Amino acid sequence: MNLSLNTTTSGRSACVRVSGDLVYETVDAMVDAAVRVLGQQPALTHLHLDLAELAFCDSAGLSGLLLVHRRSAQAGVLLHLDHRPRFLDRILDLTGTFEHLVTVPVSEAGQKAPGETGVR
């Protein structure tokens, strides 16, 4: 199983790019990276997980996403799951966690914010 993580920060926002397999053997690295960012950026308001290159996610990966969501909420940081692959949306939908994990920002005009697919 392989996983690659790349973290960038900009102002009050941070992004962790997740590439590869989010599974039992690798999920701790992703959770640790997200928690590290939350701890190092006290003024952070948005944490983005860029999942465009996510290849696979098992139940441990889903559990890790829920843990990152919980830690983000405790820190008062809004978590965004950006560029989700269709298979992940399906997993989230089947497990009843889609509405819990996915926040679709809405502009004042009632349209999705740029970069948010909102596709299920």
C-alpha cells in the first residue's frame, strides 16, 4: 500500500494533498499530517484534504476521515474534502457519512463555491 502526502499553507488555510491508498496501513500518516497542521497553525480556519489522487479508501480510511473531521471541528476549523473521486462519494453515501463529512459552501448567489464539485 502506498500513500503520499504533501502539505501547503496559505494564510488561514491549509491543504493536505493525499495520493495513493488510504487504508489501515497508511491512515495514521494522513491523520497525523492533518493534526500536525491543526496544531501548528493556530489561526487556521479552513483545512482542505485534496483527494484528487486518492486511489482507494477502506473502512480504516473512512474512520481516519471522520477522525480528522472531529479534530478539525474541535479546533474550530472547517474541513473540506476537495476533488473527491466518485468511489469515495459512493462510500460516504452508502455509510451515511456524506452529509456529515461534506460541506458544500454556498456563495451569496446560491451557487457552489469554485472548486467544489458537490457531485455525488
